[in-house]
Amino acid sequence: MTVDPPATVVWLDAQPPDASQARALDSWGKAHGTRLAPPGQARPPAIAVDPAHGDDIERFLDRVHDALAARDADAADRALSAAESTLRAHPELPQAAWLMAEVERARSARFRRIAPIDDEAAERAWMRAEALDGGRVAGVGEQPSNAHPEAATVTVTLEPAGGVLWLDGAVAIAAGAGAAIATRAGPHDVRVTWDDATVWAGWVETPAGSSTLRVAVPAPPPCSAGDVGGARAVAGGVEATAVRCRAWIAALPGAHGGSVVVATCEAGRCGALLEWSPPASWTWAPPEEEPRTGWPSWATWGLVGVGAVVATGVVLVAAGAFQSAPTETRFVSGGLKAQ
């Protein structure tokens, strides 16, 4: 015998169902022969984030600064290359954008202070740093760029929708909603997280002006919170185009106290929202008896029974039923006869 899997219930209201609404959902499931279950908590596989990589990059930057002080171009170039390659391999680091900006500023200082001097390369490196972290005040021995990165707007699409997209360490798109993001032309660190766990990360180059970016992230398991989390109530129904759960239930508070509105769904398609109220509960309790006072009824009936027995005895005595039969001699014709 096979048992049908439970249908996932997706509560679309901001507030969780109260006790009466939960009872209504339970009665709906029983009336429709459907077992209901909350969404699963599985999510896309997370990328391990090792803070040791950030420590390595900090050490490479220290070597660059030492090489700059010693005017050692080869040592500076080796340390810069090691720092950048480590960052390129680990965009999942939360501080990746900030660290890359410092690498670019160190490269700008190298082009300005150690032969061969290259002012144009130094300007480009400083602007790339500003694109990553928005810019900062130049430190001792640093010379900022006279120009700034051009404005850029990038429209990001997450496929499948869901999670949170981070651009250069700041939230750019919450809950997977596509949007046009205002930023600066240049390099950027992009991460996507589910429940604070990084599931995708990479580096992108954003051109000046408008552009689009499609990020293909690992899909969450069907019927998990990540899968059904994008569903939402709209005028006249439920919008759930990205949901992959085979059978699930969308529910909202009803117009009447304790009722719910429910729509049955298959993947990204949902039926009409219909109101459901649980049947009225039926209870019965025996009526309370008034406290009895005085002579109990059982005693009355007992005495009636005793009286009946006594009366019957009196009648029988009066009738001579309990007297001994007399024995006497009577003379009759033909001889003696005892009676």
C-alpha cells in the first residue's frame, strides 16, 4: 500500500495563523483527505567560507607595503598578484570587495612610486577601487585619482528567483526580487545567500550606463521554504511562477473569524482562493441534578415494600392461614371418623 505524500501548506500572510485559523486548516485537510505539512527547511548547498583566506590576503598586502617602502618592484608585483589571485578564487568572502579595493589602491601606489612610473594605470587602479567600495580618503603616501568611475545601472535577474543578492558586501536585492541597481562602472563582488549561507559568489565587470546581469544560482529542493518562498497573494489569486513543488496549498486569513481562504496549487499554477470555515463543534454534557433534601426516594419505596409484606401477613393471619388444623372426634352415622 502506498501513502500519498503530504501537501505543503504555504501561509501567505505576514502574521502566522492563530489557533482558530490553524484548526480551520486542519479541518480543511481532513475534509479533503489531504495530509498537510509545513515547507521543508532544505536549501541549496552552501559554499564554505574560510576566514583564513582573508588573513592570507592581509599578509600579501603587508608585503606590498613593505616592498613599496623598499622600492622593490618585483616583490610588490608578486605580492599584488598573489593577493588578487586569492581574491579571484574566493569571492565568497564577505569582505572580498573591500580587500580587492585595497589591492587596487596598493597597485595605484606601486605605479606612482616605483619605476616604471605609469600615471594612467595608477588612475585606473584607483577608480576601480572606488567602484568597489565607494571611495575613501587617501592615506599617507597615497595619491587619489583626479577622475571618478562613471555611473552604472545593472538589472539583476536571479534564476531561479529566491535568496538575497549582495553587491560589494551590501544587500542589493532582498527576497530574490529583480531590480535595477545603481552602482559604478568597474569590478564588483556578487554573492547570493539563503538563510545567511552563501550559495553562489563571483566577480563581475559592470560597464558604464545600463546593463543586465543574469545569475544562475543552485535551485532549492522542491517544496522547501526556498522553493515556495516566492509565492505571494495578488488581486484575485496567487502568483507563484517559480515554484516547483508538485502539490501544495496556499492559504490566507478568511474574512470571517476563524476562517481561511485556500487555493490548491501544482507547481507554478494555483486555483481560485476559496473561503473555508471549520464545522461547528458538537458537545454534550448531562444536565446537572438539583441537590436532594429530605427523605430519599429509595427509602420510601423500601418502606412501601415492607408495608406490603406486613399487610399481606395480617390478612393471612386473620384468615387463619397460619393456625394448626384441629383434630377432634365426631360421631357420624356408620361409625367414628376423625377430622
